[in-house]
Amino acid sequence: QVQLVESGGGVVQPGRSLRLSCAVSGFTFSNYGIHWVRQAPGKGLEWVAITWFNGGGEYYADAVEGRFSVSRDTSKSTVNLQMNSLRVEDTAVYYCARTYGDYRSAAYYYGMDVWGQGTTVTVSS
Amino acid sequence: QSALTQPRSVSGSPGQSVTISCIGTSSDVGNHKYVSWYQKHPGKAPKLIMYDVGKRPSGVPDRFSGSESGNTASLTISGLQAEDEADYYCCSHTGSYTWVFGGGTKVTVL
């Protein structure tokens, strides 16, 4: 059974850091990209970042470029989202999600099929 | 990375059809056709309901259909049911290793 489970959310002051984790299971981790998507309170979904399959690269939304970094730990089948210089506007539920297809298929670019349950990040003084 | 444009809300009675538009640019929706749609109920994770413009993942009812014309993708829900009341989001690959979502559309079943 394909599963993604986020952890690490919490309350943090502006300017501080927080690291989220996404533990994956039930599929060949190295063949899939993992997205991070967030939803601020009362707002829509916002794409945040992706770690390319097999650690082939990381790409970010302009809103988080230079402050957030994504990494994958193959030995633990985990993806981490390191969030630095946090701002009030980063307050959101953060989801990790798998690319729809593996790297060998066009479906890789179609979006996300399996999502975690989300973890809440609150940035407040 | 500007968000794709969706209507804020649409509504319909049970059994009717509603269509949600998703307007992008020639760089995203119009260029790569890598458009997907998600259904989101409050407090739940998003659910993929459409990809590659008009293809449905396994288990998604055929009441959901998709289309595309130029820089605009559309999602149609036919035979509207109470459980279809949710927020719907379109998403497109931008061609530069990034993705972008629409602002979301609230579907209300009257």
C-alpha cells in the first residue's frame, strides 16, 4: 500500500527554522519525485517544491526559493523539507505527495497521485 | 509562477452539470498539456481526479470529464451529487521543473 506520512509541524517564531519530514512506503522511492504542497488558512493549494527522482535535483516555487530546501534520505525512505527564515505567510498545512508516474513515464509531470495527511506549520510571535 | 485562474465558485442542483475553467498561459496549460485536477474536502488531503486533460485515475466516476482548448482547461461534473460538494483545483507543469495550481473553485450542490 502506497503511503506518505508527514511529521515535524508545529509553532515557530518568525525568522526561525523548522524541518518537516515525509516518510514514504509501498513503492520504489528512487523512481518517483516527491512534491511539497501547502495550503494556508482560508487559501488555496500552493506548490512549494519537488525533489526529483533518485535525488536528481530540487526545484522550488519563487515564494520559498533561497529559504527552503528539500532533500531525500534513501536509506530511510524519507524526504525532508528544511524551512529557514520562516515568515508569518508560511503558516499552512504542508502536504507531501508522490509524482503520478515514475520517471520513465510522461505521467511523472502530470501532478500528484498519493498524498500524505498533512502537517500544520504555524509561524507566529 | 502566477497562479492559474479559476472561478471562485460554481453551483448546481443535484443531477445538473457544472463546468470549472482553468485559464493559464502558453507557458503552462497551453504548452505542455500536463494539466491535472484535484478534489479537496475540508480537512482532507487533495484527491487526484483528472490528468492529461481528460483521463481519470482508477475509481473516479465517469461523471467527471476534462477538456482543453488553447490556454484553458476545463473540468465538467455531470449528474451532480451531494458528495461532489468540495473545492476543486487545477494544476499544471510549467515546463521549468515547477508546477502551479489554480486558485480553487468551490462547488456547491444546491
